[in-house]
Amino acid sequence: MATSSTGASSASSTMMRSSSSDEDLQQILDERKRKRKLSNRESARRSRMRKQKHMDDLTGQVSQLTKDNNQIITSMNITTQLYLNVEAENSVLRAQMTELSTRLQSLNEIIDFINLSNGVFENDHNFEAAHHHHQINDDTFINPWTSFSVNQHFMASADMIMY
């Protein structure tokens, strides 16, 4: 029976080696599993950090774009106000120009009338003097326009239009 005991002992020794190697294999697998878990945790941590950095960058970008947008809106409001002021001033200047043009036209019509009347009065005076049709004393009738010798129209200058 010694042989069988030796065989059993050798089988048990093989089993012990086999079980020992199974334990070693299990330890190796457990170590690999532990390392993989640790690596996955580290990878997840890096991913969260990247995601947080990306969110911080986007938040900063939103903040900067909001600031830029507010500056643009402020600039647009100022420009719009300046435009409205210039437009109002232009409207006033157009009205003044129209009024001054009308006054100028009226003055030119008066000058034309005076020049035409001077010719008529002179012709009437010459006609009367020549024909002695009416006796008019120079002291009783004085033509107020004869002292003017206006043969030109008034011209509007830029200074007149501005005021």
C-alpha cells in the first residue's frame, strides 16, 4: 500500500500544486481586476476633469460674449440716439432752408416789381411831361422806390441758410 500512499501523496501534492497554482492564478486575475478598476476610476476622474474644464471654458465664453453683446447694444443705442439727433437737426435745417428760400423768392419778386415799377413810373412821368396830360408836382408825389437802383436779384448764401 505504500505505492498507493505514494500515489495518493503525489496526487495530493499535484493537487496542492494545482490548487496552489489556481490560487496564484486567481491572485493574478484579482490583481489584474483591481488594476483595471483603478485604471477605470482614474480614467473616469480625468474625463470628469476634462468635462469640468470644458464647462468652465464655455461658462467663461458665455460671460465674455454676454459682455461683448452688452457693449454692442450700448454702442448701437448711442449711435441710434446720435442718428436721431442729426435727423432732427436736418429736419429743422430743411424747414429753415424752405422758409429762407420762400423769403428769398418773395424779395426777388419785390425787386422785380420795383424795377418794373421804376420803368413804368419813369415812362408815365416822361409821358406826362411830354404830353402835359396830368400836372403832378414833384413835391406832392414822390416815388419811394426811385431812390433804389436795384437791377440784380438777391442770392442766398450758406450763412443765410444756416440761421
